[in-house]
Amino acid sequence: MLDYALLDALAAVVRHGSFDRAASALNVTPSAVSQRVKLLEERVGSVLVKRGQPCTATPSGALLCRHTERVQLLESELSGRLPALPGALLEAWPTLRVAVNDDSVGTWFVDAVAGFCVEREMLLDLVIDDQDHTAQRIRDGSVQGAVTTQAEPVQGCRSTRLGRMRYRAVCSPEFFARYFSQGLTRDALGRAPCVEFNPKDQLQKRFMRRFTRAELEPPLHWIPHVEGFVRMCATGMGWGACPERMIMAYLESGELVDMAPSKPLDVDLYWQSWRLSIGWLDDFSAMLRQRAAEFLD
């Protein structure tokens, strides 16, 4: 029989990335969390957590985390169906932990899900990661759903296409005149400063390969903030691939120019969530598919 106090400690460490933050979430001491995880590891005979910054689950730990998260979701659904009893504690709102890229959060995802969350009294815990890497979050058991570029279903999950998110490579008019007056050549793209979200961001490299068929290493600005990313491009610090929905006003005002109007960067997005049937999670998935069609190509 599994001890869910131990499993909750493991899931909290993986979710929050450290024993200290897990202890705060569980309202116990870090020592208690460490002891619970160690005891669980002794019982299953396997290391479950890779200690580090952040702490991550081993394959065995991820399996147990997925089981624990599913049990918690099933309990949330059950509590919502039970009749209220006199003197009963107020039931907690169910929480859905979702991995999603920052560009989606900044352009369409919140608008798409807001109505559902308000009506169904559901809480969101968003984990921000690059769209090419969010699937790993559901694979390791730290989230229940993910907006991802991975079409193939993660084991135990469903995968549904949401639509296509369009990006435009943009820069300020002055920047374009300074670096690209002779076109988007290999030499120009290699010299012009580029803006990237983080080391996982591959959109700019993809754009440069399209024109040069080469792996270039231009000077880089790093800014893991989607609105700051756009402002860096608009102020002439560099060029970058920005979500089309976010920059239309900049393009119309002339504050930004499209470096290649006929060659946008399109990224197909998918929703992956657990195959296990849970009423409100299934409803959320159906709603997201429908609403995403209103925002994505």
C-alpha cells in the first residue's frame, strides 16, 4: 500500500524544484520532507529525486509523481460531486498545472481559458518553458497538461493539434537600414545583434538557416520576458522573431519592420494531457481545442 504522505512530499519537491520550497508548500520542515522522500526511496528501492538546482525526478520518481498528481485530480473531482455536509470544510478549488510557452501566455492562452476557469472555479498553476521543451514537463510528472510543439503523444497522454502560431522576424527601421540595406545576407545576419528568449529558443536560428543554410553565431541579447523581447527589437537593440498577434500595432505604426514579409515562421502547437478520464480535465481539454481555433491559424 502506497503512503500518500510520502508521495505528496516527493511530488512537492519535483513541482517546486527544492526541498525548502516543498516544505513551505506542505507546511512542514525541510528535514521532514527529506526524511519522507528518503523513506519512500528505501521502500521502492530506487532513487526518486536528482538533488540539484532545481531538483528533478528520476524515471521512477516521475512515474510516482504522475500517479500522485492523478490521485489528487481524482480527489478534486470527487469532492466536487459529493453533496455538502453540515459543518463540512469548504472544498478546495481544483488546480491544473500546465506547461506553456511564454509567447502563448502573452498572446492567446489566458484569453482562451479565462471563462472556463471563472465558471468552473478552477485554479491554474502555469509553468513557463519553451514550446519545444514543455512536453518534457508532462513526461516527468510535474504537470498534468502541456502546450507543446510535440505532436506524438507522451506515453499515457492524448495529443490534439491546437493550431498554428505565426511569428515575424522584425527589427526597427533604423536597425534594418544599418545592417540589412543589402539584404538578409549571411554576412549581415552574422554581424547583426540578435535577441533570444533563452538558450532553448531556436526560432532565430531557424530563420537564419532559411536564408543562409548555415549555423550562424551573431551577437546575442538574452531576455526571458516576451514584452521586453519585443521592446528590445523596437528600440533598435537587435532583431528577433516575435508573435504576430503581439506586434501588429508596432508594424502598423512603423515602429517595427518585417524583415521578410513573405516568409513568416509558423509553429504548430498541440495540447497534451493525461489519457486518464477526469471530468473537468476532459472538459478543459475540449474547451481549449475549441477556443484555440479562435486565436491560432
